[in-house]
Amino acid sequence: MFYAVHGLIVVVMTTPAPPRPTSSTPIPPRSAPAAAVGRRPALDWRIRFAGLSLIWGFSFLLIKVGTDGYAPFQVTFGRLLFGTLVLAVAMAAKRERLPRGRRTWLHLAVAALLLNAAPFSLFAYAELTIPSTLAGICNATSPLWGMALSMVALSEDRPTRRRVAGLGLGFLGVLTVLGAWQGFHGLDVTGTSMALLASLCYPIGWIYVRRTLAGGGHSNLSLIGSQLGVATLQLALVTPLFAGFPRSFPVVPLLAVAALGALGTGLAVLVQYGLVNEVGPTTAQMVTYFIPVIATAAGVAVLGESLGWNTPVGAAVVLAGAALTQSRRRAKPKTP
């Protein structure tokens, strides 16, 4: 099965792919129950769920703070670097091996571009001109793009009335957030387009991985760490050409980038795996619907960003549409 975590990382399992994608923060499949694997985690899953929601919800605020002191490409490079270091430590602790095969690494390079380097950079550039609240809501449109693309690219994802209704409702919410009835007055078109394009990168990358990295026999952690490592190398080549090297190192933006990478791009993924194994993907993926809420609250409370009535209303409509695209009718019991 193939998923993208917060649009950040691809997870590949060797089991057959599911018939439909999940949300913008898709969740890897459930493995053996935690009780069957061994000792129970020290923290209750609800506490870890809340922590994961906060980490990913604050990611857009951290991007905004990071771009106050560093160029967008520098923020993305730092984010990937710190995230890779966290996963490298986890791989070393579990004695994971790197994937083998030239073709696997080529596919990982494409996945790293689509799911890490490109969207991370686009969000960083977008937040130069748009508030973090709007960036967080744009990220919530990823499951809508994913559902629309999967209906076309994946033969097993058949359109249904409920899914089509969810797509329509979701994109109506996007228009509400952007204030379409007033001609998008006061909206930075370039920054908003970058944020929406970043959210579109995630389902494109997810579909690519689903088509190319099936049945490779590699572990989740090995592929995740390798993909982030490749993305870090990509930014290491691009950043000096377009952004140069920092002339100074402001402390607060640097701490924001470090937290964005170590927590939001590294530790959060490991926490999410524990949740999936303990409570299953259906419950764990509910974190998706808390991210834009927390991102909006953080932007208003911490950064003092303005908030019109259409932003929370439109965000609620977007999330309702995304939830509708992921829902299914319960099968009617067969009569004897």
C-alpha cells in the first residue's frame, strides 16, 4: 500500500494497493496490533494523536517564521536536513539497510521531488506573500486533488455520486476561502497558486509511487529515510544556485527550521506509525482534519494574522468535502 504522510513522505508496503486513496495526510496500512507485537507505548495514543495534530498544524507557522530569516530554498533545505537526521538515527537504531537497485533509487528521486523538494519549496515561497492560515487551508485541498486524479489515473477508483458530491463541495469551499464572489480582492494570486500547486504535488507523487514502487520488499523506514535523503541532496544542489549561503544565522528562524524538520518531518512520522499500529489507519488519519484548524488558530493567535468570516467557513466546507470523498456507504446485509 502507498501513502503520503502529511504530504511529506511516501510509505510503501509490499501488500496490494488499496482501492482508493486516503486524505492529504494518508496513513500507512495497519499491521499487527500493538498488543501482539509487544509492550504497550508509554504514552496513551490520544496524547500522541494530539501531539501529532499540533506538530503538523504548527508546521505552516514555522515555515512563516523560518522565511523571516532565510530564503525559501534555505528553509526547505534545513527542513529536509533535520528530518533526514532524525530518520537516519531511527534507521541506525533498528539496523535498517538502504534500498538496492538503480531503478528503485531513480523512482525514489522522482518521489522525493514530487513529495518533498517541490511542495516544501512551493509552500515556503508562498508564505512570503500569503498568511500561514491560508497556506494551511490550501494544504487541506490535497485529498480533493487526489480523489480527482485517482478517478482518472487509477482504474480501481471508480467515481460515485458521493465522491463527486464531495469534490464539488470541497472546491466550493476553496472558492469561499479565496473570496471568489468579490473577485479575489486583496488575494495574492501568485502565493496562493503556489500553495495550491504544492497541495497538488502530493497526490501526483502518491500515484507515481503507487505505480512504480510496488512489491519492492523494502521496509517503510528504509524507503522513507532514503527518500528524504535524496530530497536533501536535491536541495543541496539547488539552494546555492538560487539562494546562495546565509550571511547570518538568526536564532529564532533557525530554531523554527530545526523544529520544522526534526519534529514535523522526522519525529511526527515515527509517531504516526505507532498510532497506525495501535488504533488503525481509520482513526489515525483523522489527524488530517485537525491540521488546518490548528494552522489557522496558530496563525491568528501567534502571528496576529487577520481572519475574515469566509476563511473558517470555507475551511469547514473544504474539510466536509474531503471527508465525503473518503466515505463509503455501508454494505446492506444480504437477506437469507
